[in-house]
Amino acid sequence: MQQIQRYFRKAGKALARFFGRVKKGSPIDIAILVCAAALIIALIAILVMSLLPDAAPVDASSSAPSSSSVSASQSGSYDPDADALDKQAYDGTILPETADGGQTYIDETMFLGDSNTYRLVAYGLTTWQNNLSAVGMGIQHVTSTPCMYFKGSSSPVYVAKAVSMMQPRRIVITYGTNNTNSTADTFKNQYRSALEAIKKEWPYADIIINAVPPVAQTRTGAAAAQKAIDEFNKALADLAKEDGYRFLNSSEALKDPATGFARASYMIEDGLHLNEQGAKALIDYVRTHTYETEDRRPALTTIPTHTATPEETFNPQAASSSSSSSSSEAEGVTVTFSIKDGKDGGSLSGTLTQKVKPGETCSTVTATAKEGYSLEWGCTEGRIENVNNGTLTFTVPANTKLESISVWVTFKNKHTHSFGSWTDAGNGTHTRTCTASGCTNPPKTETENHIKGNWTADPNDATKMHIYCTQPTCHAILDTHTHSWSGWTDAGDGVNHKRTCSVAGCPAPTETQAHSWGATDQATGMRTCTVCGAAGKDPNWTAPPAEHVHAWSGWTDAGDGANHKRTCSAAGCPAPTELQPHTWGATDPGTGARSCTVCGAVGQDPNWAPPATTSVPAPAA
């Protein structure tokens, strides 16, 4: 202890001498003091920064970060396995990989969502006729804000109402990018309310909940945002399992497996939105993870023309974003006009490739449909007020950030199809072809994925089971199991015999059938199965009555001149008296009498005649 005290006394004297030299203006000592102070300030700053949150929430309107904005703490604090989905726990909920559903599947699907869904139209992957989305939109806006617009009406409607107007066969819904300031429970409850509102308006569509897309690792606050998104996706998978929806785990197509963040090649500079390559990867995943059930929609009514929701509806910054610098302002946007589908149904005229600055108008392009065809315009970005007018003067959106915009026309045959039966195409799909005259050449053919049913026994071959396509006019065999049956044995229930299949994975490894009974033994009531040899009593058998044993008396004359009789003294005798004809002995020739040799009765032989009398001459007198 004394040594420690001496040490502090010496240190105190040294510090006093040091500060004395500083006061006198010693350059070396002043430099040492400044360095020490700077070191202390740096240590305090490091301690404070380590205690601050490492990320900020995702904001739909946030700008792209610089490449230096990602810190080691941001990327290192995210564990991609922490909230990873256990696919086995969601078996039957998470959609598995299937055959490619093709463009027909996409066309029959209505996509609901925020700006990433909105971009599907910009990239030409959907049209506004199967896309109800808005930039900056959150799940809460589905039930709180009318935001969907239709041609001929200036008043927007709620999303659920818009769904019922568009009458889709199925829905893929994707919200969450703009909700990461919420808790997972709040997000889940808002999602459930939105889905219930949609089902109430249009209960005929299959609903598929899509995973919230990941963010890029380069985005400010990426770690916290991605952690929230993973929690959201687990909550959405739980919601789908609880309420009977299907979950599309598209994150596995968009994430970099090495980091858990979005693949860098799939995102634009802001690290939040999908680029065209990422959007195509998403659509490819949708097409190869299909969910097809029987179309249960009622007869469809006229479907209105849906138009884009103005970007400033949920993102006020979009209205002023045109003031930002971009190459599209300086150089103009390349606008390309083309025929997307139905090239045999019409033609385009005018300047088909134009360079136009944002906010300015292209020169007129005219689409001319042939007789029997209609036309419809579409575009990757912007608004076309009258999509069925052949003459189009397109205006480039003032706030566009794209360097090129595609404008297309589709020519549609007005012919009303009359499709034949579905037939197996042999590749996991079935097809049907229009049989009505005047159809396209070749006739219009539709292709759909088979609809898998349950394992069903082959009605003609007891060794096989099949999974059939449940489309009534197709009924293709999609899978076959061949049994390897044991012999029949008694099932032990008194009614059936059974046999078992030894093939691993058999969908129905035990088969039971009713016994096939042989003849019933009338003395015992027992019978034997002619298939398995089991023995059992016939429930309809009745035991025969017990045999009666007579206690006969001796034979006595019945008194009728013809019979003798005897009587049974046993109680309950069913026939207590028995008659039999007399057994007559020899007839006395002199008298005609005879006696019964059994009972001793005496009677006159009815056939007896007295002997003839011989006359004796009278003696002579």
C-alpha cells in the first residue's frame, strides 16, 4: 500500500511539473496535451456511436445512398438465418415449384402492391388491367384510402372495390416495403383486415400473399430494414397458414444467398426498388410457383379500363421530382412505339422511335385495326386516357426517371371463342382449342397447368392408384403407384379381410374388403370366408328345435274295428297318440273270428263265409 501511495505522489508531482511547463509555453508539452485531448475525444465519440441504432426505417421516398454509406456494423448486425422460414412448418402453405404457368397464368392474375408492383407495368411485365398498385402505398391504405382510378371516372375507389370491378381469377398481393416502421404484429393485423375487405367484395379469387422484397446491402439502414422485412415475411406466412391463403416465398429468388440482402444486380441505385432484371426474376418465380384451382367466378360482367394512380397520391415528392437532375431531362427520353400482340390484326404508322423530353408530347402515331379486330394501347410509364382510340399523341411523364419508354398497341380478334375439351399436352399442362368458325389461323389455343387431385384407385386394375387432373374434361393421369400386395388375412372385425402393400411410400398401404362367405352349416351356424379362410357365425342362423323322445305305452285296441293305438306319456309330446292297422292272424274257418297279433283284439273277418251244410237223408221208416 505504501508503494502505491508513493507512486501516486510521484505521478502527481510529475503532472504538476508538466502543466507548469505548459503554462510557460513549452511547445513539446503543449503538443502532448493536444494529442491526449484529441485521443480522449475520439474514444468518447466511438463509445457514443456504438450505443446508437445502426439503421433507419425504409422510406418509400428516400434517396439513393452513396457507396460509402454502408458501415461494417450495418451489414454485420444482420443475421439472415435469424428469421428464416422453416418450409416444413409451412407445408401446404408455401407454394412449391411447379411447371411454368406461362403468360396465361400471369394474365389471369391480378397484382396488388406498392411501387415494386407498379414497376411491373413500367417494365412491360403486366398491364394496368391486371395491376392495382400505387407508388408509396402501404398495407393500411388498402382499407383507409380510395386510390384506384378507372377510365370515365374522376373519383378513385378503394382497392377492394377495384378488385371486384376487375373480377380476377387469382390475386398476388405484395405490401410491406413502406411499412417497416410498424411492428410485425401490427403489420399482420393490417394485412388480415385488408384481405378480409377484399374477400368480402370479391370472394371468388384465390389469394396468394407474396413475400416483401428484400433491400440491397448498400442502402442506408439496410440491416435493420432487412431484419424487419424477414419478421414481416414470417408473420405473413403465419397469416397465410392460419387463414387458408397461400404464401409465395419469392424472397428466395431475389436474395443473395451469401448475404441475405437483395442481389445487387436486381436493384436500382436506391437499393429499395427492383430494376427490370429483378422484376423479371420475380415474374419468372410467380410463373414457376403456380396455384391453380377450379375457376369459381360467376359469369363475368363488363370489365372497366383501369388507369394508373398518380405517383403523388402517397408520395408528394413525386410532384416536384422533375426538378432533379437526370439524363432524361438533358437528353430526352427514347419513346418506342410497337405492336405487342396480334400483328396480323392491324398496322402502325407515324414516327415509331422518338426522342422527347419529360413533360413534352410525342408526334402522333396511328394504329389501324383490320376488320374484325379491336385495339388497345399500353405503356411502361405514363397515362393513356383513351386506350381504344387508334390515334395516339403520347405525353412523356414530367417526373419520369426512365431513359426509355415503350408504348405498344395490341390488336385483338373480336371473335367469340368456343373452346373444346381440355386434352393432356404431355408436359404437365392441358390445352383446349377454339372450335368456332372464323377463329384465328391457327385457331386460338389455351394452355393451363394440370390441377392435381388426390390418389384414386384404378377402377380397372386393383394393383394401381393414380393422381388424376381434376379438370373435368381432361382427367389426365399425372402420377401412378403400383401396389405389391400381400395375401388376404382376416381383419379381426368379423366383417372384413385385409391386405397390405409393401412398396415404400404407398399412398394407401392397407386395403380392406368384406368377407366372401361360403355356405352356412345348419347344425352349428358356422361359415368360412372363401378368400381369407376366416371362420364366423352366420348372424341369420337359427338353431333347430331339440328332438322329442317318445315314451310309448303298449298297443291297445282302438275300438274302431280296424286299428290299434298307443300313447306317449312324455310331457309336451307333439303327437301323443299313434294309430296303426291291426295285424290280423288266421281266420277261424268255423266261426270267421280272427285275433290281432299286436294288441290281441278279436274281430270277425269280413271276408269269411260259413261252410256249406251237407244234407243227411232221413232214416227210412
